Amino acid sequence: MTRAQVIGAGGHAKVVIAAMQASGIDVIAVWDDDPARAGQAVLGVKVQGPIAAAASLGALPTVLAIGDNRTRAQLANSLSLQWLTVVHPRAWVHEAARIDPGAVVCAGAVVQPGCVIGAHAIVNTSASVDHDCIVGEFVHLGPGVNLCGGVFVDTGALVGVGACARPNTRIGAWSTVGAGSVIIEPVAAGVIAVGCPARPRHD
């Protein structure tokens, strides 16, 4: 049985730890910088002290169980740890898809042939990624997202719950697509796009 640890003790950590436990991974520690969480438990796993101490357990495979993309990226780039890929046993990932280190594919998700799921990306519950999609590093596809074939989601983008994208569209780096939005045209980098069809929001 693989032994591993998790960074982050919030709500997303529950989903990640559940996927790990369902996969037969023995989660032995959870690390979080919030002192109020120290000593508590997430699905039976004790929350330890600050994240900086995670290396104290040696070369233990580690998962970043933090939903915020920028925080995940900052930690991945600052910590020298061995990153573990997690695929829930009730997800379906074709053998011709590639899942990079640190990525998490949650229960009910589908990843079709020719897809690439980048390092530390999240394919959340029941998201569907059709053929030949590229999902970049630190992307978060929310629950129920549907990407048609050939969609490119650039680094750090967040695609909100239930959003969908037509074939061969592009979602720019560090952009946000609102929940339930329909992407029929490219989404520029760094914008917030909402609606049907999705358009940049101007506050």
C-alpha cells in the first residue's frame, strides 16, 4: 500500500483524501498553515502543523489538496517534494490520455483519448474532458464541467461548476469561467467570462 501525505485541510482536501483512500492509498498526514485546524482530523487523518514541515516525513508522496489555483502553484514551486497523481477508481481515464504528476481526477470524471491533464490540475467530480483536450498546469475544472474535443485550457485557468466549451476553443491562462457558462469563442488570458455565450465581465 502506498503511503502519502496531503497539503491542505479544507473542503477540497476531503474530496482528495476520499479519492486517495478509495484508491488504497494510506494517507498518514495532513498539513495546513491554519493553527485552528491543527490536531483536528480530515476523514480520520490528523492535521499536523505548518506546511513548511511537510518535508519532515522524508520523500513521502504528496498531493496539494487546495482548490485555489494560485496557492497550488505557489506551493508547488516552493516545496521540494515528490508529487503524487491521484485518480479516483470511479473515474474513467483512457490509456491514451496522460495525467501529469500532482494532478487529481475525481470520482465520476471522464478523460478521453489524446488528452493531457497537466501537473497539479484538478478534474473535479463528474467533469468530462473529451478527446485531444489539453488541460494545463494548475487548472481547476469544477464539478460537472464539459469540455468537447480539442479544447485548450491554459495554465491556472478556473472553469466553474457546470460550464461547457464547444470543440477547439481556448481558455486563456489564469482566466475564470463562471459557473454554468457556455464557451463558444476564445476566452482571453486573465479575464472573468460569464454567461451564455460566455463574455468578459466588466466590473
